[in-house]
Amino acid sequence: MGSLSQIANVTMLNVRTIPRRLGSSLVAIIGIAGVVVVLVTVLSIASGFEASMKGAGSPDRVMILRSGADNEMSSGLAGPDIEVIKQAPGLKRDGQTLASPELYVVIDVPKRSTNTSANVPLRGISDVALRVRDDARIVRGRMLTFGTNEVVAGAAAARQFVGLEPGATIRSGTQTWMVTGIFEDGGSVAETEIWCDARVLQGAYARGNSYQSVLARLESADAFTEAKDWLTANPQLKVSVRRETDYYAAQSTTLTGIIRGVGFGIAALMAIGAVFGAILTMYTSVATRTREIATLRALGFNSIAVLVSVVGESLLLAAIGGLTGGLIAYAGFNGYQTSTINFQTFSQVAFAFRVTPSLLAMGLTWALIMGLIGGLPPAVRAARLPIAQALREL
């Protein structure tokens, strides 16, 4: 009998006898499934946050900040700078330059889940903002009236925080703002923000004629270099220019790095326990079938066939655990809405967990690795089992 045929026959024999060892097999399956659930769920937080941040950008829009600033909170642009920026070649013009000077502050708004205050971005925009952000649209209520204390809230902010429905009012310091509508922006981080008139916000926070950033639309994505070179070389300005996609991708790096580090760390610790569970399971499997394995060896089945069959059984149990864990993570957490603080701007970002196919594949890979590590020592013991001694064992 060929080696491959021997391996297939012994492996199928092992698989058919799994129901006789159901209790110990379930220990390995549950342990591995638990690791996969934790790994995939934690990493889905990073995946959702990253998708929310990257979804905010468009390659034909640019973020213009003060030179040296890596986010809007640390940036500052004077009113005269804005007029110079609007003259840059490569920026789209349609009756006026499609460039929105903006102000960015954070205000305290209670979270629905805990009723504790959270830092929510309040963004001052200009009347050209919706022409620059052509993905944004009002889905409930109406757009704010510029020159008044009216605001519109992002759909994610309205879901996560209290008092952001149309007709409600919110207070910040001595100011009262009336919510007139809810907007969507393709599920991006912008939906966590509240928008108001930048001029009104300047007065409310005594900012004078100053802004923190300019969001501008390019004539095309290819016009980026022309606009950037003109703006950064202009002696009247000290600015940095980045594609909006690059800006928001950079904003996600700190938190996603922390989440992924925690996720892999917890999963690694849990995996150690799961591997020991798999080892004990497979040792039990080998011990209960000692005479059976010895009989197969005496009939001419070689050590390699026995070794591969035991590892194969371990991998099968691991695959069942991995698939179970992945399905639990997907059913329980994919699309779950939450919010967290972005450590680079110290403001809340609302997003949804994203259990992606790549995360499910990663979870299954971890499960198979645990199964391989857990099954290999018992497999080696089974392959080296002395035939005569094993046949005498009860």
C-alpha cells in the first residue's frame, strides 16, 4: 500500500472515531474558537476605525495646514493667508475657488451609552463647504443658515451622542446651538462631527480672523503637484499641503497601532492556553487508541502515516474551532456601532466594527497554527510507539 493511501486510510479512521472522544475534542475546539473570536473582534475595531478615517478622504481634495502641523488642532492660518491660498493654480474654480477655510474645536456632548461627556468635533465651515465635499448630503432636516448659531450633525454623531436630533439645542460654554439637520458623508469620519458657520465659531471662541485649515478641491487628482509646489514655494505662506486621503490615513496610525498591538498580545496569551488544550486533547486521543495504532503498525502502516494522521486530526479540530470563532465574531460584532477617542486630535470618532474576509482568514490561519503546534508532539509519540509494548497495553 502506498504512503499516500496509508495516510488517507489512517486519517479517515481517526476522523470517524472523533465522536468517541467528543468531550476532549470539544475542549480543543472551544479553546481555539475563543482565541479566534478575541483576535478577530479586536482587530475589527482597528479595521473599522481605519476604514472610517480613510473613507473621509478624496484624492482630488487637499488639506492645507500651517507648516509643521500634523493635525488641525495644532495648525493655524490667518485670514490674509486664506486669500493667498485661493489664488493657487490647480485649485478648482466654478464662479469661486472651491476652497473652504475651516475652524476645528471640540465640545463636550454626552454619550448615549454611558451619559458621560465626550469630546465631539465642532467644525466651522464656509458656505462653499458642500461644494468642496460633494459626497456630503443632508438626509434629515435642512442645512444650517450661515451667519446664525445653527448647526448640522453627522449621522454617526447623532447615533452616538445625546441631543443631536433636528430641533434640539446643544450648549458649549456660553453658546447655544440649534441643530437643523443630519448629514451623511459616505460613512467617513466626517459623520462624527458637528458643522457650523466658521465666522460664528470665530466669535464664539474669540479666534479673530483665523482658521486652522483649508480644504480645497483640485481641478483633477493630477493637479496636486502643481498646487502643492505653488503653495509651499510662495514666500507669503508657510503651509504644508497633503492629499486629503493621505492626511486621514496618517491620523489613524496611532490608534490602529495600539489596537492591533493589544489584539495580537491578548490573542497570543490565549493561544498558549489553547495550544496546551490541543496537546492534551491529542495525547488523550493517542492514549485511548494505543492498541489500535499498534495494530495498524503491525499490519504494515508506517510511522509517517500515523504521524500525519494525528496531525491531520488536530488540524481538523482546529479548523472547526477557527471557523466557529470567525462566525461568532462576524455575527456578533460586524457592523457594531461605537466611538473612541482619536489620540492625535483628542476628539471622538464614531465608527463600526469591520469583520473583513482578511480578518477571518487570519483567524483561521491562527487556528491552524495552534492545531499544528498542539498536534505535533502527540503525533511524534504515536509514530514512535513500540509495537510490542503497545499491543500489551490495556
